[in-house]
Amino acid sequence: MTRLLVIVNHIESQPGMLTQWMISENVEFDLRIGGVSRLPEPSALNGYDGLIMLGGGYMPDETDRAPWLEAEARLSRQALETGLPQFGICLGGQLIAHVIGGDVRARTGAPEKGYTWIDMTADAALDPVFSAIGTRAAFVESHVDRIVDLPPEATLLATSSACRFQAFRIGNAWGTQFHPEASGQNIRNWDAKKLQQLGFDKDTLLDQAEERGEDSRRDAKALLTAFLDVVRNRHE
């Protein structure tokens, strides 16, 4: 059976729809919670077929507030060196970018919240994961930090009007700024006053969730299934 290591970095960034999808795909997953569970040593990745790192309200090098990120970075680096497939979401994607020498900056550019239109690049059509969806899709965003540069060996796969680096690939590692695991339920749990401070109206975000949620769920499931295909086909 396929086995994944899944790392939760913040209580507000849980696996969400990923849990249901992994179960439906007969995937066994080892869920570790940063700051609560001990993360495995890099050598332990031999016992897994893939790695998924979720989001959280930290910078990838903010080990004073989130000391487990140092161990998580070692896992990501080991996965890169061995070709183990990994998928990083929001903070998880930023951590991959940080490990490969990209530039990640706090509170930079315009924040993104709610279902946001994401445009795929021409390279996405050739990618084993992102070719599973069309040239444009809406996914949940929730960030004020972002990747502002990647090394030349990384391939840009998706972008948005407010954030250039929405998705990228390097080797068998994929990183996204958006949240394919999230849904309108996440938005319903957001604080309306905090959203307003960032320039967003919660009711408007909920209306967009109603309009875009079903198609987004389909595309997000397609991304995960394509990633799992990469995981399963690695040893074939």
C-alpha cells in the first residue's frame, strides 16, 4: 500500500479534503503535527512513498517560533536528493523554495484570500501533475507572505494577477502558494474583522465559494490524483 508522510504546521491548516481523498485512493498516511509530534529523521523517509507538507502562519526559516521547521527542511532536502515525491502547500511550498535557494519574504505584495483565479503556464501542460487540470482554475488562497524568486532550475507552473509564483516544480517536488486541500468551509471559519483589515469582505468570499467551489474541488482532486500517480509510478 502507498504510504505518505503528511506534516501539519498549524492548527488552522489541516489536511481538509486531502484526508478523504487519500482514504478513497487507498493511501496510508502518517500524520505528524509540528510542535506536537516528533518528525522522523531524514533516513526514515525510506519507509514512505511520498511527502506532503501543509501550510501555516510562519516563514520557512522562522525556527524560533516553529522549531520543527528545521527538521522539516531536512526532510524536504532529503526527499529532493533521493527523488522522493513531495508536495508542499503554502508554507510547505515556501519551505521547498527556501531549501532550493529561493527567496521567500514576509508580508510582501498584495494578500490573497478566498477562491482566486490561477493561470497555468505553458510548462504546466507538460507537467505530470499540473497537466491534469486546464489552463485556469480557482483555488483557495490565504497568505500575506510569498515566494518572490526561484532558482533557474525550478519550473514555474502557475501564476495569479497578485502573485507570480503560485506553483512550481523542481525534480520530484511540487510547491503551491494556493490551498488545493481547502474549501468553502475554511472560509466560513475565518474572522470577518481580520479579513476586513486585509481588504476583503467575508460575505463576498462566501458567495465566490458557492460559485467556484465545485469546479475547484474537481481540479484539486485531479491534482492530488496526478501526484499520487507520480508516487506510485516512481519504482515502476
